[in-house]
Amino acid sequence: MGFVRYLESRPRKLPNDCYEPYEPYDSYESYESSDEESCLPTENWSGEGARLFPYPPSQLIPQSQSSTSTQQVGNQGTGSREDATQIHGSANHLGGFECRPKGINHQFDSRSRNVVDEPLVIVHIGSEELEFSNRVDLLQYFWGHGPESNCMVCGEPFDDQKGPPLRTVSLEEVGIFRGLPTTVTHAIRVYNRHLCCVEKFAVNFLAVSHVWDSSIAKAHCERLELQEAAACLYEVISRMLPSATAKFSHLYKPVELWHDYFSIPQWNYNVQQRLLVSLPDIFGIAPMCIVHLDDVSSSCFRRKVADLGSPAQAQRFEELATFFRARWFQRMWVSLEYAKCNRACIYTMEGDIIHGDGQFLQDSFSSYLEGFQQEIRSMISSVDGYIFQSLFKRLPMPVIGLFADMRRNLKTPQPILSFGEAIDFIAARECRDYGDRFVAMCGFLRLVSHAEIPSGFSKNPTNACLWLARRSLEHGDYSPLLVLGDRYEQEVAGANWLIGHRNMSFGMWGLGSLTSQPERQIIVQDDRISLDVDYIGSLDSLYRIPRTDDTTIFSQIVSFILSDPLYRSAALFVAALGRIYAVPPVLHSPGMPLELVDYIRIQPDFVERLEMLLDEYVLARSNNQSVIFQSAQCQRISVALIVLLRLSQPFHGSLRSYSRLTQLPLHTRLSPGYEDAVAFVRCCGCNQRFPYCFSLLGRKLRDPKLYRIPGLAYTLSSPNGIGLVISEKRIVGRMVSGSPACSCRTREVVELK
């Protein structure tokens, strides 16, 4: 037997787990100093929101009062009551999806008058209406050609010129069955608009940034109609959409949600790829982003900051580690989405939305992210190092990266991110398809609009990487040539300099942001790359630094420098160390001596003491004693030199756990295949030999030459200290601390293979 379905407006009861703050915080500092028991108010935590509950029988209306036509999608069922009407839809095609008249998916027990079924979902698009009583059919509908229509703003179709549809969904009124105990039924309205129309007419919607469920990923990759994936889609409609509607209905009418479970047709490759490259623009025009942390509890945001050194600190660290270890922080696409968004609120695993009127809670995710990072920094600086290391060893935190910095950079009028910064950030995130990394990098770099990205861009990662690197070089960005890659990565014909097209790892860049523009532009002609640089000289002698303890490394570098008798002079020795153990200006702590005058100001007898130790070192190396005795003597003198030169003095800022002594092998430790090396380079102008330090590929080189890129500098480089080691027109190493040792400048144009 069939039953009558119709639509009716009804009151909505609010859920008990919807968060409503009673006193929004204006800053993270006020949250830290609050006298409340937790950082989130708990008095009204069990507030009210929108959850779909059944109608009382008194609110039912007869079928004759309902004029809405329906089309049924679901499993056929039968019944035996004479006073019921069975509804059938006519077969037709809507948006390429076949809507078959399958009747009603209900089983009726005349003795108990109970209805047992799946909740019904009614989809409205324009004047059309569809009913889905099977979740898999709903998944197939949204992931196939989906609810197609012309743009609901301009009325024009979606084509290559105006782009794919930006599809959002809002809640609609819901229908129930007359005379029967009601079941939860969900009705939604679908909106298709051009991205440019949404931006032009300031259409408000909420964009959801989240990590895919594993079933969604499997259904997408293997094109499977999985019940688990369909359940995930249904949960967004039945749980998140009502909660968001309740939370933001006072700000937006209607509350429209953009969620890639229903906003992107995952099985329509061409449309999906065009929407992927549009992600930065989609999240950039949405007034609010909802960050869904599906493995972080609301309690993490309720608790007050633990007093430093208190027994609760270990528990607090565990909560913070849980936050930073969330799956959301490990994925790539969500990083781009957050970086482009205007404001971001939190949606927790319990379904609580953390948002309020105060400045702190209007952008709650950003506020808590920054605040929690401050907490971690306070723990690092205030807690005993052994205690913190034990906590970190038990529950390590992943590399979060500079989320806030990336977001600020994307808000500037002109692109300021480098290819190197983007690749470092992207490499620390996880992604299913390697080619998609370069789609995301396009969003970060903003070198071209999404319409200018070639069709099928991500299908060939090598071509995508080369295309993006060339665009960066054309814009004067040298960083594609300075990235430290995998030495086993296959070379690209005609672009042997290309790095990252097969493998990425965090630390391939590691130089930070651009601080000084180069004096000369890169020459890009057809497929050829040429550099207008200063030639420093050829490598006269080379020493590759082994990976051992810092004191031994220093001792071996001293031995190498003193192999030239001229460098027993205090002035020349200190200048040489300034290019090998360089300190970027951002890390220079107050009182840290770098030049000879700094040392003399601190210790008037510095020159005498230094030259005495250098003579002792040379004498120890020339003794006819055993190798073990020589090594012990040199090690002892090296320790004395480290103390005299204050090489263990901590850096300033976020890298204060490092010093001049410990930072030398920092980059190559993160970039397998490269080695730190020092070499005497003979200047082609004055013919003098100067020691320089650089990162070098771990292979035999033929006639390597050192070049400086004049004027170029980054946050973690020396001023005017960026250079390249080139052998047979191939880049085989980079220099970051090679400030000029003399006034000679020999200009040369070098072509790369």
C-alpha cells in the first residue's frame, strides 16, 4: 500500500549540543586570563539549534491542501490500506540522471501501524522536485551529472568561458505522512550559479573545509556506489546543514552550504578538475569557512590554560597535541582553503559550531590556532627541556607550517609567495594525487587565474611542475633554481634544473620569505633559461663535511681553513667563519659578536688569544704523534675556540634552540642527497682564495664554478649571499651565506641545460 507525501511548514526544535557563547572573548589573552573554569563558556553549552524532529499529529494537513508535484526515486513498496493513495512519478531525465518511478520505500504493519524505512530526502532545484529514499541514489545523483540547470542569477549555461557551477545547498520545508507516526525527512534546495555571478551580486554562502572520509576517497577513486560514502553525504545533509542553519540564520537567509560531498560532481572528471583549480576563489569569496575537525573534541576548547609547571600541564599538552595532530592539519587541499578564507569557525566531532559575536569567536579557528601555538611556545621556553622532550617524545606533533603567514600572504594585493615557500608548505601536507599538488600551488602563488591553467593540468605532474616553475621564473622568482631536491629524481630533458616533479619533502626550501629583490631578471627564451649573475670563481679545493657531531665538524672546518697559512690571521679567520657559520639578520640575538670589532669590544685581548689557539691547532696537526693523540688535541683546542668565538650563543626568535655551531648542517639534514661542503674559491678578479660554504649534490663534479645572484636575499640567508654552484651547465649546489669577500664583480650570463 502507498501513502500520501506532501510538504508542510512546521516548528523546529533546537538540539541540545549547539554551542551558544554567553560572553565572547575579544582576544586569546583574555581567554587565558579568564576566571572561568574553561576557555569556552559551559553554562549555555547545551543551547538550542536546528535538528529535524517529527510533527505532532495535530499539525498534519490533508493532501488536498498540498499542490506540490513530486518525482520519486527509491525502492518500490506495496501496501493494503484502501484509504491511502499510491504516488508514482513519471520516468524522465533531469540533468542526465534517470529519475525512475519506483514508488515508496516503506513497509507498513497494519497491526502496529508502525513505519520502518530510511529517512526521505527531497531535493528541490528550480521548479523541479525529486525524492530519494535510497542514499546511494542520492550519492549517484550528486556525483554524476547531478542537479543541472542554468545559472540561477544570469540564466546563462555553464560553459568553458564562464566556468563550472558553484553549487550550494540550503534547508527547505519537510514533508511527512498523514495519519502515521512520523519519520525524520529532509528537504533541501540546490542552487547553481556562476562563480563570477556569486561574486558580482555578493551571494553569501558557507564553505566547509574538511578531510575526506576513507569511504568517500574509495568511492571517488574506484567509482563505487558505497553505502558508507552515501552515509557520509547524508550526514552532511541531516546533521551539519541543520546545525549551520540554526547557527547562522540570523546572519544569512537562507543559509547556503558549499560542501564538496554534494557541490563537486566527483565522477565528472572535467567539471571536478575545473572546480579544483577554482577552490581558492570559492573560499576567497565565501564570508565564512567552517573548519570541520572530525577528530577533535569540544572539550579541547573549553579547558582553561594550565599553569606552567602544574600537574595539569601534561594533560594540557596532550590536548594541544591532539588538536595539532588532527587529520585536518595533515592534508593539502584544506590548507589552501583556509589560507584563502576570510574567517573560519570550528565544527567539532560532536557537531558543535564554535562561533560568536566577539572578535575572537568570529574567527574562532584562527584565534585558537594562534593561541594554542602561543601555549606551546610558552611550554618550550618555560618548562624544563627534559620534561618537554619527554612529553613530545610520547606524543609528537607534526609539522604544522606557517598557516597564519600563508594566509596573510594571500591577502596582499600582489603575489609575494615564492615557488620555494609554496613547495615547502605543500610538501608537508598529504595528497592523494601528486599532480594535484601543483594545482594547489597555483592557488598559493597566484601567478595566473584559474581560467589560464591548462586543461588536464594535474594528469602529468612533470609537465605541471615545469609549467608552474617557468611561470615563476618569468616573474623573477629564482626559488625554482634554489630548491634542494632528491638527487635520485629523474632529470627532465631540456630542464635539468627542475626539482620536485616526482618527489617533495619538507625542508627542500627552508629559506623563508623574500627580503631583497635580485638586481637582474632571469632570461627566459623559448625553452632556454639563462642567468645574468656575478661569477665568483672556480672551486680551488673542496671538502665535503661528514655528518657527525657539531664539535667534530667545527674542528675539521678549522683544519681546512688553516690549510692556507694566510688564515692564521685573526681578521681573515673571523671573516672566513662569517661566511661559513653565518647568522641571518632575523636570528641575530643582541650582543652576538660576528665581526672582529665586535669581539675586540667584548674582549680587548681577543686577537692575541685567538691567534695563540690557531697556532696551537696547527702545531697539534703537525706533531708526529699518533692519530688518536692528534685528534684529541685538536678537539680540545676546538672546544676552546668555540668558547672564545661564542659559537654556542643561542639565536634570537623561533630558532633559539639553535646556534651558529648547530645550524650549519640544518638544511642538508632535511634534504637527502645533498651534503654541506666548504671550498676555497679563487676570485677571478683579484686572484685571492676565499673559503665559502654551500650545499652540494653528493656526487663527483667536473669543473664546478660558483656564482652569486646579486641583491637576492631571503629571511634565512645572508644579505647578498645567495648563489649557485654550476657544473657543465647543470645546477649542482646552492649557497645561502656567500656575502662578498672582496669588491671584485665579474658579470656573466650562464645558460642552463
